[in-house]
Amino acid sequence: MQAVSLDAVIAPYVEEARKSYPTAKARFLQGLPSDQAFFVTVRLKDATGRSERVFLQVAEIRSTTVFGTIANKVVLVEGFKVGQRYSVDESDILDWMIAKPDGSEEGNFVGKFLDTYQP
């Protein structure tokens, strides 16, 4: 039996996130409450070919480009660090999340799935 890649396993959740992203983007552009933060999940790739999914805290969206800062520690790929400015095309977004001060979140379809996934 051939192992299924993680990308294949998360594909339905990425699709769900991408379908609902325009609504989340519109909310961000209209202005979220000051105690909420908007994140997108993106894949960083380095020169050695390694990749890693990270959260990007969104600061601005212009047309189809998302600008922000890497919001979590980067473990696998080289040349990236938490707090680093980074931009990505919306077509490369894997997931999105709106974080609320009480610890709850909206979105994060891939993340919620991976929290319970056991290969």
C-alpha cells in the first residue's frame, strides 16, 4: 500500500478554506475589531527544497497580494524567521484564520483537521 501525501490528505480542507477566503478577506478589508487578528497559512520553501507551513499575520492586502509577518517559529526551512515581513499571492494561501481574544478562532480548516489527524 502506498502512503498518501499530507498534501493529498489536507486537500479538501485547503479547498474549503479557499472557497471561504473571499468572505474573510472582505471582513479584513472592512476592518476587524482591534482585538482580532487575521492570519493566512502559507508554505515557505528554501533553496534546499524543504518546505514548511506557517502562519502569516496579515497587515495589508493589495489586489491579490497579501502582506504580513511570519507569526510562528520557523523550524524546517532556512532563511526565514518569526517577525520577518513576507508577501504571498492569494493563490498560494492554504488556509485562513481570524483569532479572537478569548482564544476562539474562525477558519483554520486545515489546522483544526491536523489537530486530530492520525495517519
